[in-house]
Amino acid sequence: MVVVDNCCHVRGAIVKVFPNTRVVLDVWHFLMRYLACVIGGSKNPVRSAVGRDIVEAILKTSADKQNPAVYWNQEEQEVHIVAAYEKWARNGGVWNAAAEKVHADQLAHVQKGCLARLRQDVHPRKPYRRLAQALERTSAILCKQT
Ligand SMILES: [Zn+2]
């Protein structure tokens, strides 16, 4: 799996080289595109609440030191992101003129599954630890045999 900023743009090129790879969009870039549409930017008092709603539309729980992030499935993400966008559209004073198009674009990524994960994110260090353990076991067996 490859996590990128511009998933649908680079997917073709990546899949050509690594055919079995899923190319997906990372949540941070997704969030930034929405936050760029908040009127007044960081001066807007509800900006952080908007950001929280966007992230929570995609993630069931965020990653922390011990645990990887848990993602909603694609259908749930779609329902949540539409609800979050409309909630702040009703509120007024949040979305600028560009927001509607940005939302439509991001929604298309959500619908294509660019934000969903088949497998929940693996904690960054765990796979290496497991690989190291497997190598240790293998070399232990090889050493016994010789
Ligand atoms: Zn995409």
C-alpha cells in the first residue's frame, strides 16, 4: 500500500511499476484541503472543530504512541463526510466559495475508497520487529543444523 497526497493522479504510474499496490490518500492532506476552504483560516474560531469533524469522518480512532489509527469503512466515511460538510454549511461563515468544489473532489476520493484501508494501518515499528524476530528464529534453526 502506498499513501500519497494526490492518489488518483499518481495511481496509474505507481501501479505500472508495482501492480499489486493500492494507492491511497493520507488523512492529513485530505484534512488540509478542507481547512483551506474555511473562511478566515486560523482566525476562524470554529476551524479546529471543523478539522476534528473532518478527521472523525474518516478515522474511528486516531493513532497514538501505542495504537495505529482505525478507519471507518468506505460507506461509513461517505455518510460521515457528507454530514460533516453539511453541518458546517448550515452553520454559515465557515465554507468559502471554493468549498463546494473541493468537497465534491474529496467526496469522489472517498467514494473510490482512496481514504479507506483494507487492512488497518500497521504500527510503524511493528513489522520490522516481527521481521527481525523471524530472521532470528531462522538463523537459530540454521545454526542448530550445522
Ligand atoms: Zn483518490
